[in-house]
Amino acid sequence: MYTKFENGECVIICVYIDDMLLFSTCNDIVPRIKLFMGSKFEMKDMGETNVILRVRVIRKGDSILLS
């Protein structure tokens, strides 16, 4: 897990083998990080996740539930 806190914003990148989750407190940061990461590594954007490592990810309003 990689984290970065800057100017009151937080970014968390979780990596497991060849899977990656990207979380941020600011939606404007996400496209910039995807663009940067894509310039350094071959990657495919799968959009918002529903399941990772057999864990369901459920988004409800401002919350994220893991099941």
C-alpha cells in the first residue's frame, strides 16, 4: 500500500501482484494519477471495482463497504 498526503488531500494505491486499487479524497486527482501511471507502466483501466481478492466493494454515497 502506498499513501500520499498533500495539501489536505489523500491518495491511497493498493497493489497486489498485478491488481491495483486507487483511492483518493479528491476526484480531480484520480485521472492525473492514472495518466502518470499509464505513462510508466502498461496498464488497463477497469473502472470502478466490484470485487477484488474475493472481497465485494460496495459504494453507498460517501462510504465504501467491504464484504
